[in-house]
Amino acid sequence: MSLRDSYLEAHSSTTEAVVAKNDRTLRAVGEALGRSLADGGVAHVFGSGHSGIIAQEIVHRAGGLVPVSAITDPTGGWPENLPGYGARLVKRYIWQYGIEPGEVVFVISNSGINPSPLEVARAARAAGAVVVAVTSVAMSSALPSALPTGEHLYDLGDHVLDNLCPKGDAALPVPGTDLVTAPLSTVAGCLLLNLAVVEAIDWMRAGGHEIPLLRSGNLPGGKEYNDQLSARYRHRLSRPI
């Protein structure tokens, strides 16, 4: 079997397993997120380094939620191993945009061991937020934490969404070499975040709450609709819509 076909097979089997593994947790996260949004809250999302790509998946996109704000790292994540950096990053964010009690904060880290995401998760919990850890439990539990406390990201999450990725993320050995390729954490992480969002939408719809969804700005009337809807959140979002 070619690497291409093997990757497609791994992609499919991982997707199915991730949905089955996280089903009950996703429902709980969806309720927490829906309840917070119905009360006028904002969801927050953080990922350092490559995990930042997953975080951006649910920020300001057509068909997605309006009140989602990214805790961004202007360095692109290179100091994520530096103790204290994440704590300062999130402290500045809270000062500018706020994290209110009961709001949901998604913290994404495949390894779940580096200081930056752990410090963001810890600060979010101290602010009274509901912390959702998106991580590989298998990889994280096999590695020592970079924090003196020994905590992993899954220790700091009120809810843990497991992407089921193998240690090192890459899933396939390259024949004839000692190399591995075909990472899975991005597709699994994006799937988990979008599932959490649609679970929240289901909860809000069932309760008769307004659902603050973005429309495509490329369709007639979309930009005007989005501008009007996002005005109520304009001081809470790190990136304007």
C-alpha cells in the first residue's frame, strides 16, 4: 500500500475513533459553551506553535461562532518552552479582553507538556473559566512535564478532548528508513473543535437561544449582517470581524 493510501486509511480510522472516544465529553463541552454564549459570553482559544493553526480553525469563519477570540502568540510559538512566557501572554490578554467566569477556554497542545499552554490553562482556571484541553493523552502521559509541578495539560482541563494521536504525532513509517510521516493532530484537533461548536449550537437551538453565527461576507448582505451581530462583542475579540 502506498503512503498516500495508508495516510487516507489512518485519517479515516482516526476520525471515527476520535468521535467515539470523545462523544460524551463533547456533549458536556457543548452544553458549557452553549450556556456561556447564551449568557452573552465569549469563547477563547489558544494554541502555541503548530497548535495555533488548530486554534484559528474556529476564529471568524463563515458558519462559525461570532464570539470566539484567539489568545495569540506574536512570536509564532518559538518560546513555548520558556517558563513564564505563557503566563505573561495570557495576563496581557485578560487585561485587554477579559476572561469571565463560566466562559470556555480551549487550550490546544498535542504533547501537553510545554509551559506556555499549561500556564494559559492555569490562568484561565484561576479566572473561573471552563478549560477544555485538546491534547494527545497517549503522547502526553508518556512524557515528563516541563513544569516543576509535573502537571500535564490533561491535568488542568475541566474537560479533556483526546485527539488519539500517537507519540510524535506522525502516524506512518517511511519504508526503508527510520523516519515517520503523516501527522494527524491538525485534522483531529480541527474536527474536535468544530464538533464542540455544533454541540453548542444544538444546545442553544434546543433552548430557544439566539445563535450568533457568521455568514459568508462574500454573499449578498453577509458583511452587513456580520457587522451588526459582532458589534456587541467588539471590545472582547482580539481580532475584529
